[in-house]
Amino acid sequence: MRHALAILISGRGSNMAAIIERAQAESWPADFCLVLANNPGAQGLKTAAEHGIPTAVLNHRDYRGRRSEYDSALAARVQSAGATLVVLAGFMRILGPEFTQPFAGRIVNIHPSLLPLYPGLNTHQRAIDAGDSVAGCTVHLVDKSLDGGRVLAQAEVPVLPGDNADTLADRVLIQEHRLYPSVVRDLIDGRLSLEEGQTSPNRQFKQEAAK
Ligand code: GRF
């Protein structure tokens, strides 16, 4: 099956760009059917358009107090683009069942912590405050829980003396840009499955990241 990828973003879109660039460099057997942002100012929209990918904005501010309507509209938009896999890349919204149910088992996300540690926001500061010596990022299946879906892969980085949230974020982001395209490629090629009951091959990526 040739996959059609929809990428959802809210801002910079550097993970999105890393995926698109790997896909183009390696001629993935997949198409990018849509890059959608919930924020009209998302920088990543311009990057996607420069790569010739259709873009759209579904502004959550137009749906104040109507979260489930937003999620339904989002599902309709992504469905009409023909997406077979939804890639969340810095999409700063919690998705409700109106979105997660129609796409169950077909949504992945990258989170900048070693889940199950630090779901939610401010992950890097929380790792520093806890005195952790290791931080990292996680690619996981998205379900209705907050950052709680099955872990697909992780990459680790050291927390160094003198780190602040920005320096640690920069170090983690380098690994995000390696890990996320690798996982999406493995999903496309069938080396990794989103179906229930699959075990996580994350060690392979941790070692790669440690080099
Ligand atoms: C990344 O750190 C990602 O892990 C988190 O949000 C950030 C998005 O960055 N979910 P970008 O938009 O991909 O540059």
C-alpha cells in the first residue's frame, strides 16, 4: 500500500521538514497529501508549500468553546485529503475522540521526553529540575490519553552540567530529527506496525542516538 501522509503542525515545523527531506532524499513510496496547521502563523506552512505539498489552516480560534466540533472538522479535512497515516509534529492540541476514533491506530506523535516521564508541557525544565542525567524523545501511537499511547521508539541524550531548558531542547531536537523520519519510514515499509500487540523496537534507536 502506498501511504498518504498528513502532517499536523502548530509552529516551526522542523520535525515536519526533517521527515519531508528524508522522504525526498530516499524516494519513499509515500505521498504527502496535506500539511495542516491550527495556527495561521505556523512557519512550517511556508516550508511545506516550498516543497510543493498542499497546505491548510484550521484555526482553533474559530471554534472557541467547541472543541469537539473542531476535532470533527479536522477529521473531515484530513480524511478528505485521503490520509492513511497522520503524523503529529509539534501539533499543540489535545485531540479528542472525534479525531482519534476515525484515525485509531493511524496517528503518531513525537514528544520531547522519555515517556512515560513528563507527559504534557515544559518537559526539558522538568527533567532538569528532577536532576535527571538522561533526557530524550519518544515517538508514540496517539490515542485518547495525553502522551500515553504505546511507545514506538525513543532516543536518549545526556543532560549536561549547566544545561538549561533551551540547551537541552536543542540537544533533544537533533535526535528528534533523526528518530522521527526513521520511525515513519519503518511504518511505511511495514517494519513497524501500529497494530495492537506489537512490541516496541526502541532499543535500536537508543543505540543509534548514542553514537
Ligand atoms: C518538538 O520538540 C516536538 O517534540 C514537540 O514540539 C516540538 C515541535 O518542534 N512535540 P517543530 O515544530 O517540529 O520544530
